[in-house]
Amino acid sequence: MHGYPVHLRKDGEFITVSFPDIPEAHTFGNNREHALEMAKEALESALDFYFEDQRPVPAPSLPKRGQAVVELPASLSAKVLLLNEMLRQKVHPAELARKMGTTPQVVNRLVHLRHTSKIDGIDTALRALGKRLILDVA
């Protein structure tokens, strides 16, 4: 799915974390494990800005050898794909709702990062946009 590489840097007694692809996301931790835990929260919080501002979420770059990666949960990855496709096609929630035969509120929940959505609903929305959600096991 969406795994974003992170830069970890020792800064005094802390480990600072930044994301080359999502500059809004940065945090720190007491050690590597704690820094990576905090990185997941920082990434998800930063993605809120993209969703609120209706901006495309940058795709993750390929990690360098040995570089840590923070994975998004499958449902959030799917929401990112849906938001980006809606923005690419310039389709507003009301228009997508008409294509899906549902209400704009349903679509708004699908593209709200913190609202729990079933993956089937996101797949239905993508299909209404002429796309398919493909899952894979690595």
C-alpha cells in the first residue's frame, strides 16, 4: 500500500523524524522505536491537512536501502487513492454521489480521513470513477 520513507536523525537526546514526501509531517522520539511510533501519528495528522485542503497527497518515494518506512493502514491508503483520483478527475463529492446513486454525505465520509469507512465503499466510489481498487499481498 502506501509506505512513506522517513529520515531519522539523532538530535541530542532525541531522534527527530521527517518525511521527504510529506514535509508537514515531523516529530521526535526518545529512541528509534518511539520515534517510529510517533512518526505514524505525525504522518496521519499531516495527511489531515491534505484532505481538509483538498490537495493531492504525494505518492511515497522509494525508500533507500535500510531506510525506515511508515506504512499507512489499508483503509487510509485507499482513502488517499480515492481523494487523489477525485482531484485528478475534478469530481466533487456531490457529483460522485450521483454516479454512485448515494448521498453527498456518504461520499464526504469516504474522503474524511478520520471517519472509519469500509473498504468496499471506497472500492465502489473508485469504480464510479472508472477505476478499480486492487489489493496485493507482498
